[in-house]
Amino acid sequence: MCAALCYRMGPGGIGNGMSAIGAVTAAARALLRLLAVALLAITLLAISVPAVAAPALAPHLGVASCGGTTCHGRQEATGPRVRQNELLVWQDPTSLRGAHYRAWSLLKLPRAQAIGRRIGIADVSASAECVNCHGDPAPVRGPQWRQADGVGCEACHGGAGRWLASHAAVGASHADNVSKGMWDMAQPSARANLCLDCHFGSAKPGQFVSHRAMAAGHPRLSFELDLFTALQSHHDEDGDYAARKGVAGGIKVWLVGQALAVQRALTLLPARTAGPFPEFTLFDCRSCHRTFSDDPAVPLVARRNDWRPIAPGQPVWNDENLLVLIAAAQVVAPGEAKQLQAQSRGFHLAMASDRAAAAKAAAALAASAGRLAARFERARFDRATNFALLDAVLAGSAGAWTDYQGGAQAVMAADTLLAALVNAGAVDRGAAAALRPDLDRAYAAAKDANRWQPEAQRAALASIATKVRALR
């Protein structure tokens, strides 16, 4: 899901951007809590580690090696270049910014242990199938490395054995640090691939949350790079940061994340399909898990979606990111968008025919998504493009949001795109705040997956689109 203005961490609650469009509602918090569960319950892996990543056996020295008061362990953000209280923020016991720190301790809770027992794991806190997600899967561990630290610094920044001593030296550059093995998380594609390893899965053994695990009680997974970046932001993207690393911006991060999420899911289809059934984790949960009744007075909950040429009764591929990607591509890359939409329809049709045809169609669609990710990362997004993206998602693609998972992506996209316009100075914060009631209605419609209200959400999103057009 996309990073919302109301989710930007900062003083006064959940967000520096809160002043732009108002406070976080209970509905928005509920939606975020669902995502936060997934944030803590998925795989921290190493399959698509960016090309600039450290060598496979780079030593992981542990969180304590980063925690000195002259480094990242201050009690207040008083550092001259970086906050230097990053460790304190990461260890926050209550906010979502402390989610990575709490990841391993969750495995000690009764619910996690019960899930493990249902799938034959005696102790999930000691099982590689789980701790590789809820901790740092360090290949080589220094004396200060601790499993109980959860998803520590080096899980996201790479083993520090070759760059810890030099990365803050006078004259050291970000490029120097990357050359010594620090992972370049300033690059959206590098960040997306690493986060997807955790928050979606990979093809490596034991590195994927299967339908079997979900049947035992594991939460559903969902991925949106800009939101995850906001939730785990321990740094300020100020002028000094921009000079050292550059700032991609929310629109670019969001687009690259959507494209690479599509590519990852499609790549996993053949790798994770065995036996007579496909891996149902990759499908839309609620196309099967929905309410049923023999009472003719109970309204039907199945809905037709013209974006998918599939017959009733066919399991629906989870295309939440794909639908957003198609909508965005129509603005940023119209030629590629037509091909993407044709490939999407071909893929859905192939899924109903045979496995070989589905794998071939998935490979073609994955390649297109990868090319779009590369194009997005090179692109610059101006004011007109930002407005057009918002209109394309909210109005031009309104018919796509028939299902909960896609609808959740849409409302998060609305908030992210509006935040980008505000942060770029293209929309006044007061004008953006006036849109808060419509956003609240959209969040309320998606508050509970079991009470999904697509018509109410589409109406709220359409109202936002109309009001935003008047701000151009």
C-alpha cells in the first residue's frame, strides 16, 4: 500500500504530513494495522539483493556496533549530519517505526507459537523458516550480533564488517561506502528488491509465506514501497542527505515499488507452483474467502471486473499492484501501458488454460514490469504528471477497484499522490486538508476486508478526483 500523508512519522502523532490533510482516523489506523501485521510477519531474504550489495559472506557485526553515542545511539536527534538517535527510534516499543526491532520478539507470543504448531514447527523463534523473516539472516555473525535484535541495522544496510570503521570518516562519500559493501538503499529499485525479499518472498527454500502458513493463521502479505519507507524512516531527507545520496521522491519510489512488486509476484509463480494446485498465496484471498449464504435475500458479494477476462469460479490472481501499475503507465508510458494491459489480459486467460501457457505469459508480463521500473527510476515527475497520475488512479481506473486488495492500494495511492503534490508545493496544505473528509470516507470503506464497500470507496475517490482537478 502507498505511503499516506497521515502515515508520515513526526511530532504530534503519526505524521509530518498530518498538518497537510488532517489527523489519522480510526479507519485509516485499522487499515494500517493490517499492513503493520504483514510488515512484521514476512520473509527477510536475500534473493534479489541489489547488484551493489555486499559480498555474500560480509560479516554482520550486530546492532551494538552501531549504538555508540557518537554514532547512532544518542538520546536526542542532535547530530550535525544525521540525527544520531536512529537506534532509539528503531527501538520504539509502541510506534510502527519500532516494528523491525520487535519482529523477533513476536515469535515468542502465543499466537505465533500456535501458528508454528499447526504446521509442525516446535518453536518458531528458533526456526530458520521464521527467523529469517523476523530477524537478520546474517551469513557471518560477529560477537555482538544477537538474534533477539530482530531486523537489525545490517538486515537493511548490509553487513558492516567492511565499512563500519570508515563510513563516517572525514571525506568518506556514499559511493565509497557502497563500494565497500553498504547496500544503496537510496536507489528505489535496490530498496524495492530488498524489501520485497522480506515483504513478499523469494524462490529460495524456506523463504516464502505459503498458503499452508496462511491457513495456519499467518497474516496476508501486501507490499507498497513508499508506505514501508515512511513507516521505517529513521532519517531526515534534508539538504545534506540530498547532497550525499540524492532524494528519489515519493512518486518515483511508489511507481518503482509497484512495478517491481508485479515483477516479483509473476517471477514466483512457476517457482512456487508444484503439485496439482497453484500456490494460492499469489491469488486474491477474497476471491475464495468470502461470505456464503443459502438465503436468497442476502446480496451477492461476487463482482465483475472488466479489467480481467475471466469466468466466474476461476481463482483470481492478486493483481492489486498490477492494476495500479497499468493506471500509472497510461500517464507515464502510454505505449508500454497498452502492451501491459494486453499482456495482463493474456495472462489472466492463460491462467485458465494450462500451466505452460501461464508461465510463458507471466514471464512476458514480468519482463514488461521490469522495463517499466527501470524507466520510472530514470524519469523525472513534474507537477502536471503528478496531477495526471492522481486522476488516472482515482477516476480513470475507477472500474478496476472491485476487490478489497486493489481498493486498499487505490486509497493509499490517493494519499501518497496528494502528499507528493503538497510536498512539491503544487497543492496548498490548507486545500489538501479540505480533502481529508473524503479520504476518511475512502479509508472507512476499506476498514474491514469482511465488510468491503467498493461503491462507497469509489464515490469517495471520485469526489477527491473532482476536487483535485479544481486545484490544478
